[in-house]
Amino acid sequence: MVNDFVTDHALQPFHKRPLLTFSGGVADCLNDTLPDDAFPYGDIGLLLGQGIKQSRLFADFRVVPTTETIQATVVGAGSQSMMVSGSTITYDYEALPIKNVPVIAVEGNWQWEHCTAVATQQLRMLQESDTQQNVCWALNGITPSFEAVGNWCEWLITVARPLIDRRLPLIVMIKENVAQVMGNGLRSRLPRGYPIVCFDNVPAITGDYVDIGEPVASGRTLPVVVKTLVFQ
């Protein structure tokens, strides 16, 4: 059926053939030839683009280039890089580096029940296809008191239990300046040697992605990138 459709339209004059457009990263790779380095992005994008360009699609359809090919990207204009250091970080070296970890964010003024419902639902969605998918917990607007931080530590360990049971690193980013206290509180409540990464003064929302590099400056600093989905 498909072959008959393509053959019939290939016999039509060019101006009467069906229109076809491409979008996404591969749309920028529709070339007849390959550069010396066919894998500059670490994927098969250039090879796929060349294969499409040399396929019957370009003979049987009117391929129309679009002004914008990228409609949404995790690594797009929403990238923010920063360095967190000093007393704002607590980490275990073996948990790093971390790349493209999705964020689940909760607000400090929410009710506990609402925080738990949102976090549980988001975690379930992220782990539907991959039970080993880790997440970064973003806490925004929490009260910077010892009691409040302790309560958040208890809450985190409860909602992150599916990750803890698989011994995935517990990654926490906090908007307020309480990472040292939070890190110590988590360590005292988790099994000895459990890997954690905790840093503050970095706001994020659900849907963001986080990269955390290996420590620099004699272990005193972590490079962090927060990436946001950008839609046109």
C-alpha cells in the first residue's frame, strides 16, 4: 500500500507532489556528504540525515525546508551554568559526575500531603520505562531552621524510598542556604556510606534537568548546569 502510494506520486509533476517537511536535530543534517568527523554530536544524526537525503522521499515528495527546525530541546537556550562551593555542598565523590537527571521540585509552603502526592506522581511517571532512572529533588522556599530541615530530611527519605532501595545516589538541590545542615541530616538517617549530593543556592522547577560535574578546586567546588525545556 505504501509503495503504491509513493510510486503513484512519483509520476506526478514536481509542483503537484505532496509536501514533506522535517523537524528536530536530524532536519539540520540532511546532507549528501559527511564531514570527516561523522559523529560530532556523539550520535548517528549525520548518518541518518544523509540516509534520508539520499532516500526516495526526496524524489517522491516536495521537501520544503522550514525556518525553524528545533521546536524543543533539553540543551537549548534554557541552560544556566554555575559553580557551587564551600559550605554550600555535601557530596560523595563516587556519585559524580551526573548528567541529564530530571528535577522534581516542591515548594516549602505546600502542605505535606500535597508535596508527597506531587513527588510520588512525578517519580512514578519518570520510572515507568526505566526503574533505574534517578531524579534530583529541588526544595524551594523551605524555612531555614534546624527543625524544618530535619522534617524535610525525613520527608525526602520517605518519598525517595524507591530510589534508596536501589541505592541510587540521593541528589538534592535547595534554594536556601542550608545544604550543609541538610547533608548532615540525610547522612545521619541513611545507611552508612550511602551516596548523596546536596547543594544550595540553586533554584529549579519540575521539568528541568541537571548536570553535576566532578569536583574541582581540590574538591571544594562542583560545576552545575540546570537545563530547561524551551518551546517556541
